Amino acid sequence: LYAMAEQSGGRNVSAALRYTHSAFDVSLVSQNVQSPFVGRDETTTQLATSYDFTLAKVFASYAQVRRSGSDVAPLAQAMTVRVAQVGVSVPVGQVGAIVASWSQADNNIASPADRTFATIGYTHRLSRRTDLYAMVMSDKIQGNGSAPSTGVGVRHAF
């Protein structure tokens, strides 16, 4: 994918590869965006994989975001963010699933740099494209306590 600049220097380039065989799936995506508004580039790369064991589907991903420095004072420092994630989805009956995920994020400029997320929840499929969900997440920042978040909703895929 290539998107031409609307302003000088504001292009967007993206590429994706995907391989699927039976219960195995792997994908690699990379994107580079040049922002004319803050005078910097951002490159995002993500590798993700999953395997469906029928009794459970396991997931893993790794992502990295690199931002160059900027002429705008609050954004002047270059930054790299890395996120690793593992998860599982366990079917419950014909239309439900218990889902769980753990992820670790770190960056090179924020203090403290490390952040850990753990999530567990339930999804209930209403149709091929619509489901209900309820999730509870624990968010822990290095050197601080953890804080819970909850989410309940309806998701529809277009």
C-alpha cells in the first residue's frame, strides 16, 4: 500500500505478508508514515502467529514502533516502543470462548519504561460478524501498583 502525500512529506507506505496452512497462521506487517505536521517519521513492524489446537487457540505477537525526533519541542526525542504478547482462546459450547492475554511493553524514553497487561474475558458470538464481550484487565507500570479496567460491549465486524 502506498498513499501519496496530502501535504509535503506526508506519505504512507505499508506492506504485509501472510501465510496460512491448516491450523497455523503467521503474518508480518510493516508501515512507515511521514508526518508533515510534526516533522518526523514513524515505522511500525509487527509479527504475529496463531495455532488452533481445537481445544484452544494460542496466539503470540511482537511489535516495534520507532519514531524519529521532531522539530516540535514535546516530540523532539526519538522513541522506540516494543510490545510482546501471548494469548489463548478456549471455546465454551458452540458460541462462546474464554479469552486470556498477557503482554509486556517497554520504551526507551518514558520513566518507568516497562508496563505489563493481563486480560481475561468471555466472548459470546451472536452471528458470524457480531459478538458480545466482557473483559477484565490488570495494568501494571514498573515501580507502581496495578490498576484494573473492565470492558463490556457489542462488537460488529464490517
